[in-house]
Amino acid sequence: MAARAYWQGQIRLALVSIPVEIYPATKSGAAISFKQIHEPTGKPIHYDKVVTGVGPVDPDEIVKGYEYQKGEFVLLEQDEIDAVKLESKKTLELTQFVDASEIDVLYYEKPYFVVPADDLAEEAFIVLREALRRAKKVGLGQLAMRGREYVVSLKPCGRGMVLETLRYADEVQKAQGYFRDIPESTPDADLLDLATALIDKKTAPFDPGEYHDRYVDALKDLVERKRKAKGAHIVEADESDKPAKGSNVVDLMAALKKSMEKPNARPAPTETVTTTRKTPAKKAPAKAKDDDTAPAPKKPAARKRA
């Protein structure tokens, strides 16, 4: 069975319209899902839709409402929402073209594959794809899908194109609030050279197949061990999670040099890698007179009896 298009419409560039379909380019990965269980009976917890003072209600009696002030709602039927007129519900008009590097990575949200809707659309589709590729530009426009309008980018991808939804400016946090306390210092040239050399040494082509969710694997293993243990409590002590009683400060230069020799080496949990900084010398403690020990206190003289 062919995948169902997530959106159908047309891309418009000036007077040229290209019928297209878009499909999700990603899917949910491996995951472990848990249900809430009533421990005394071992049965799952259910959630009912209830109304205060009424109790459980029929799903057919539920409509959408917008709270315009505390406790006051405007009720809307689904067909009223669907009837909202917006051109971008069926047409993606490319209104601007930019270099891909101009769009900060924080704005990218979700990718979709774009394909021509039929044979008649293929020629115009290919012309637009190759024009974007030659110009090394990304097309921008707005598109309405599933209850909201998105800013989107469009760029070539193999024989097709990829559309990516972008976040609006008010959805992206300002970095200054998080980065302002980081000093604007220039690193030592030798340290920078070593760090760059280490990056070069570990550089390789990206292969997404090399990575997988190890946390999910660990949870699956825990579930299996728990099943075999017939419900016995299983908690393993993790030494790396214990707070270190003392930290061994490791010189950054030495750590980088060691990393060049063994790129996969990791610092021990109790080691803190840091740069060495010159600190003012502490004053030596005052020397004791002649003897290092304090004189023994004199015993009180014995009282004479009357």
C-alpha cells in the first residue's frame, strides 16, 4: 500500500504552478513505552473524559472551545475550523530565496519529501529543482498544514526536493541570555592547534547507521532481566553516578596530548580537565619560635591545707 501524502497542493513561482505531494521524511525510532499500572491489582489505569458535576461524557458531545477570558469560551465546530480561508492551505508560494547558511540551525524543525503529483508536473518540478541547485539557494514561503501555518524552506535532494518547516522568531530562545557569562577570551595557540589536530584525527564521513539509542537497549535488557527475575527489585550501583570525593585537576595541554595518542580515551570520573592558571603565591605561615610545638601549660600549684 502506497504511503498517504501528508499534504497535496502546488508550489507557485511567479506564474508557474507545480502540483506536488509531500510526505514525512522521518519516523519515530525505537522506543520503550510504559503504561501506568495499579500496583495492588496489576491492571492498567484508564483515563475517562469527565465534566465537573456531570461525570463521564460521550465523545460525540465534545467540541473545541477557545477561552477568551477566565471561564468563558467560544465554542467551534470542526467544519467551521476547516472552512477558514487561507491560500497557503493549497499553495506554497516561493516569495524569497536565500543562501542555506543564512538560516540558523535553531530554526529548522521537521523535513518532508516533495515529489511531483503526476507526470505532467515532472518537467516544471525538475526545472525548479535544478535551478535551485545551480543557484545554490533555498526557497522560502508559507504553508498551512494540520491546523497551523508554517514558514518553510525548499531545497534539492537527489532526484526530488526536501521541504523543511521552520520555527517562527518568537519560538526561538535568545542565545545571549545563556551565553553572556562565557568570557570572550582567546585560547592559547598551542592548545588550539592540539584541539584542531584531535578533531582532524577523529574526522570521518557521517554514517547515521553507526548510531543507535543505547538507552532503549538498556531498558529492553532491564525489562528482560526483570521478567526472568519474576518481579524481583533490580538496581545496579553505577560508580560513575556517585559524587567524587575529590577532583584531580588535569592540565588541559597534557589531556589533549594524551587524547592524540589515544583518541577514544576518556578522563576518569574523578578527573576534572582544566587549564592551568597562575595564581598569586600564598604567604608562608609564620615560623614558631625555636620549637614547633607550643609550650605545655603549667599545672596549677597545689593548695596548702590550713
